[in-house]
Amino acid sequence: MTVWNLLDLDRALRQSWAADTCSPDNQDDWRPENPALGQCDITALLINDLLGGELMVGEVYLDGAQHGYHWWNRLPSGVELDLTREQFLRGETLSAIRRVVRPPGLRRRVEEYLLLRERVAARLGPLPEPAA
């Protein structure tokens, strides 16, 4: 059994994020200086696979206009873990925050999710199978 801690997971994710795992909505704005941009949904799903808990989502606003959604995790302990929050550099705010039930299987961004998962596994060792 491979043993790792949250710092290992955080480091593996940060080293695995890239333009090819970024959401198409943010593709034009993705830069290595802000690697968390557009990575929140697949990162939250992968953390959910590894640590369980709940998926959280909120609407992102900038200057009063909605700019998509942001995903993060609420762990079984109740602690909220958001490893991609740093992507918001321009004063974005979150509203309409809610818990969402994970849909069965992957419905969007499957290729990006699998690529991120593969890169993280290369750094951490074998990962548990994704939630059904």
C-alpha cells in the first residue's frame, strides 16, 4: 500500500495541472503563473475519489457578472478543502454556494480528468478507482 499525505497530494496536483487539463472555458486565459485556473472541477472530482466527502459548487462573479462555477470539496470531517481557490486573482466572489450530488460516471471533461488522474498517480502511486 502506498502512503502519502495531503502535502503530497497538493504537490502532485500542482505539478500535474497544465493547459491540457484546463477547462475549455478558461483555455485562452490559462498561464503557468496561475496553474489552478480552470482545474477546479476535475480536481474536486479526483479529491472526492481519494478522500470521499461532498462536492461543493458556487457561482463565480466578477464586477457583478457571472463567470462560471467553482468546485471544491467538503471532507467527511466537515473541513472544506479548496486547492484551486488561488486561481481568483481579480477579485472574483462566490455566491449561491451549495452541495451537489456527484453524478454517476463522468459526463464532461472525461479526457482532462483521466489525464490529471494519470499524472497524479505517476507521482503518488496507484490510486483507488473513481467513484461510480
